[in-house]
Amino acid sequence: MLLRKLNLCARFVSVAIGFSIATLPATFAQTKASTQEKVSPEAATAPEYEVATVKLNTTGCCTSSRATTDQAVLTNETLKNLVVLAYGVQPNQVTGPDWITKSRFDITGKFPPGTKYKDRWLMLRTLLRDRFKLVTHTDTKEISGYSLEVAKDGFKLKPSEPGEPSTSGGSQGSVYTFDAYKIGISVLTYELSDFLGEVVIDKTGLQGTYTFQLRWATNALPSEASAATEPAPSVFTALQETLGLRLEHGKVQAPVIVIDHIEMPTEN
């Protein structure tokens, strides 16, 4: 979600962290010269943190991430999770060496004045490239996931007038809310992907931006306050009844971020 992505990244569960730094490979590389990501003019001028620190976390505690208007703070995150966040994908869309799920890092990045939200994640990508020497290429792979499609009764919303998009909401105990203002369907698919834990591919063909509110049930037990209200529908029912969209589970063709080269960073 546009405004809350940093608070959501703790859902990406990482594997155990018991390891010795001496046993980690310093460099991982594959010979993919023809497919490796090239340094483009765009990469040379990519957004970057004003100041950033990277430290290895060996405490085993405590995975969290938060952001203010001034900085991003990522704590005890695996390197794989950092790639997930930087590229806006799910964990099963990132492939690389085993140690990227074992080594964990604390990263603090200060945003330059006037930083736009969309540039925050490009800054993390720039940091991974500069400090971890990350080189990737993108493949398309058939993986388990969902297709978001228009239901048989048709899409129920009219396009919004142009404007600045925004989102708000999140998990509130047994209910998940998603309030969207002038967003494209791609933003919705990311939110659904984050909630469901699998990639969601947009097969709607919808090109406009839309304003709507969604409310669906989580797996959490309801509190006394929420139990007194009308029970929330499943995410599948909410999508169909509110938007006229449906989720179909199966094998989907999805982009996969392949790590060709990565190194342990020099701490500061």
C-alpha cells in the first residue's frame, strides 16, 4: 500500500538466523552477462538516501520497520526481505543464494527534503546496488498465485477524475480495511498480494483510477467491540460485492527477480 508499506513488511516471515558470519559467502555470482542488469543513465541518477547506515544484526531480535517523513528504519531484516521491499514483490518472486535468508541487517536511511513516496523504495534499491553490489535480472516464471479478474456481472465503479492518489487503513484486529482514493488497480493488487502472501496478477484490463472502500475479515479473533458490529465478509466476497472483481487461484505467469551477484556490505 502506498502509505503503509514500511509497516507491512514484517509479514514477510524469514527463516532462522543461527549462523556464523565467517561461514557466509562474501560474493555470489553467476555468469549471465547477456541478461544482467546494465547500469543505465536512469540508474546513475536514481534517487538515493541523503545518509544511510548498514549494520549486521546478530541479536535475533526484533524484526520491525517503520518510516517517518524524514527517514526509513529497517531492523533485523533479511537481505531477501530487503529485495522484496525494494522491488515491490513477494518472497517467492526473489531467487538467490541461501544466505540471503540468513544474514540480517539494520538499515537507517534519511530521506532528502521533498522526497516523494514512490522514490523511497527506489532509494532502497539504490542502496542495495551500491552497498551490497546487487545485480539482478528479471525473468518470467509460472508460480502459485492469484489472477484478479472482472466478475461476470461487470466492474461496478466509474473512473475517478485525475488527482493525487492515496490509501489508508490496514489490519484492525479481525477486520482489514482499505480506503483508496484515485488509485490504479495495480495498487490494489499489491495490497491483496501483501494480505494473501502470494502474487496477484492484474487481469482486469482496467486502465483508470478509482476511489473506493473495502472491508474484509482477517484470521484474527474478533474483539468485544468488533464482535458487536456486523461481521466482515471474506476478501473474495468483498471484492466481488463492492468492486465487481474476483480472485482466481492457480498458476500464474509472474515476474521473478533473479539475483546474479550480491556481496556482504562494508558496515559503517
